[in-house]
Amino acid sequence: MSTRAASAYQRVGVETSVHGADPHQLVVLLFDSLLESLSKVAGAMVRGDIQEKSRYLNKAIQILDEGLRSVLDEEQGGEVAKSLNALYGYSVIELTKANFNNSPEAVHSVIALIRPVAEAWKAIRPQSR
């Protein structure tokens, strides 16, 4: 998984060094960048900044699709991986709707879905060592 995670991380262009990061930390960095991008999308919607909204919305969707979804292993991860895949797919659909309706509330709903997953992933770190 470490090669897949590093490749996904680099592919979505998260601006932090991946050298020396383990697969767990790479996913943490993807979640952090995703949540930051989503916050920027919502803020840009409120301000009416279409260019920034588009840039960060595209980045968030790319992180969901090419980053987080691409490192899921449904064989090893079973139902958890399948549920996460569904959650990420649902999030992309909701973000597309949010963009169409210019709805920061819809973006905040996606944040509310993703944040607990990100926090749970971070919390398992001590146990995975």
C-alpha cells in the first residue's frame, strides 16, 4: 500500500513532502488537505469567488477520487473499505450538487461526513505501530 498511497498523494498535488511518510501518515495528509480544501470551497462560495471555488473544489474531488478512493483495498478492507468507497463517491456527488447550487451548507455537510472518518483514522495511529 505504501507505493500506492505515495503515488496517490503525489498525483493529487498535496503540498507537503511525502519522503519518509508511512502509508498511514500519507492518508492523514490527504484527509488534512481535503478538509482544508473543502473549507476554502465554502468560504469562496460565501465570497462569490468563482475562481477559488473551482480550484479548491477540483482539488477536493481529486483527493476523494484519485487519492482516498484509489488506496482502498476492498479485498483486505472488506465492508469498511466498501463503505468508505461509497462515502467518498457520495461526497463527490454532493460536492457537484453544492457547486451547481453554490451551497456552502452542502459543503459543510460533506465536511461533517468526512471529519469523523479523518479523526478516526488519526486515532488508530498509536494502535497501528
